[in-house]
Amino acid sequence: SFLYILMIPTCIVLIIFAPFLFHILYKGKFDESISVFRILIASGFELPVTMVGMSALVVMGKVKEVFQTIFSSLVINVALAVILLPLIGMNGAAVAFGVSMAAQAIITYRIMKRDVPLTLSAMFLRGIEDGRNFLKERNNCKMLD
């Protein structure tokens, strides 16, 4: 749940400042990979939904559905990579990965929604609330030390 608070701003900062970071870290050696980096970082936006959803499905005893979701994501990734790699190179592989991760998040959410009455906004707000509580507890522990 703490990921909800950190993931989106971190992704945005990394996407915006990717050229600057690459220049500092690699001194121009890998500038052509900045677009791939940006695409892969953008695919991190759905990561909190996927992580929370997959964990919840395992706890709910839906391990078969988790496997099917991961396998479906793999099939989507490979199919899109085969199509996009010849067309747009490494950016195509990155796009294929991002789309497959988005599909995984959507499938996970749909499976969960069958058994648990939830909305994406409720999941998001719950994640923010949990993150705030985590930070409060962390600050309280530091004060006790």
C-alpha cells in the first residue's frame, strides 16, 4: 500500500528527468535507450494494483487464477514483441511489456471484483490511507528511539 504514495511521483520524476539521469550516470553512452527506459518506467503505474491484487488472490486461494493471469500476460507480451520488435525495435519490446503488465492488472482486478465488492478508486484511496498510517507509525517509532 505504501507503493501507492511513492510509485506514481517516482515514475513521473524518472520519466521527466531520464535524459539528465542518463547523462550523469552513463555520460552519453546509452542515450539511445532513454525512450526504452521511459516506456518501462511508465509501465510501473499499474504495479501497485497488480501487486495488491495478486497477493489478495493468493490469500483467497485463487492460485490457479494467478497462474492463468501470469500466463496470459506472457502470451500477450510475446505476441506483441514478435509484432512490434521488427517495426519499432527495442521500443516495441518495451511497449509489449507495458501492455502485458497493464493486461495483468486488468485481469487481476476483474477476478477480484467477482468475489470482493471494490472499485479502483477505493483501492487507490485505501492504499493512500495505508501509506499515511505507515508513515505515522514510522514517525512514532523514531520518536520513541
